[in-house]
Amino acid sequence: MEIELIGICKGFKAGDQTQSILSDVNIQFESGKFTAILGKSGSGKSTLLNIISGIDTPDSGKIKLNQTDLTDLSDYKRTILRRHKIGIVFQFFNLISTLTVLENVTLISELSGGPKKQTYQKAKNLLEQVGLGDKLNVMPDILSGGEQQRVAIVRALAHEPELILADEPTGNLDNKTALMVMNQFLKLIKEHNKTLIMATHSEEAAKLADRIVFIKNNQLVEEN
């Protein structure tokens, strides 16, 4: 999936003042590539991902996903597009504690009306690829942090989206586990030819990217 941001501005109200988070952001993300977005806490990394996903809307500007302008879509249509085209990996896993590992992974596909047998087989195959083939029917709260994040990664990929957005996906893990999870994550991304945009504060994780951009002074700056 190709993504283009044109003149994106976003701010938040703080009393009588509006604090600018993103200011006139213009950037294109190439299909099939991994882009890392670096920036300190509060710099706007998560806000940028939320805007690209259509979870949040900009104050001005346009977001194009394969020429579809998100700013022209209703909340409902953005939700449907996200359900079919975008996978999201969060820092804190966001697994549903009352569902098994397999049920967590297949939930989005089931909501989209996919064939149940095919959906479950695809999920099982992905879980086996990340070493969780023996955890299909367990509840998430008995898994380690690294295992939960691997489930979250598989969940983001299981419905075959074109774009993966990852918000500090290893930020809640120790260094050894983070490296292991990141390597498995990128292996799946490459095997399935997905476009990945990842917000991170980890320079080690960013070094694995095809491209690095920084958020500085409310704008995106490309690394030479």
C-alpha cells in the first residue's frame, strides 16, 4: 500500500491554547517498505499513526491510501477500510483477556465475514511460524510479555491487510525479548510483502528499517 500525507496539521486544546503536534507534514511511504519513525515521547508519533489509520482526523490536510482520501470518508467507512486494509500492533498488546489466543487472532477476520475454516487455519499457521502453535487454546494472561506481543503481531497480519502500523511494538519488553520479537515480526512482514510504518524510540529497532524519519519541531525530517 502506498501512503501519502499532504499538509497534515494536528493540534490539541490545552485550556484556551492550542498546542501544535504536527505542522504541515508532507511525506510518502512506499509500498512494501519498512519505515521507522523516531522521536521523543510526546513528539507526535502515536498521533501520526492514528491519523494514517483513520482512528483520528487531522485539523487540515489529506491522507491518501492507494489514492483513497481518508479525509473524505465517514467514521463508518474509515472503520471498514481499517478492518480490511490495516493491521495495528500496540505497545501494550491490547489482547482480549476473555478470548483464547486463537480467538484473539481470528476476531478481525470473523468480524469481516471471512470463511471460518480458512480463517482458523491461516491463524494457526501464523501462530506456528512464531512458535506459538502449542498455545492456541490458552488465555492471554498466562503468556509472557514476548508471547503476548507475538500474538498481537499475528493478529495484525491474520486478516491480510496491506498496511501494518506498529506503535512502540517492543517498548514493553526487555532488550533480549524485544530483539527476538522484532526479528520474527520483520520476517513475517517480508514473507507477506507488507508495508510497515513503525513508531519507536529505539534506535536499534530503527536500524532494521529501509528508511528512517524523525519527528522534530512538529515535522518529519528524513535521515540522510
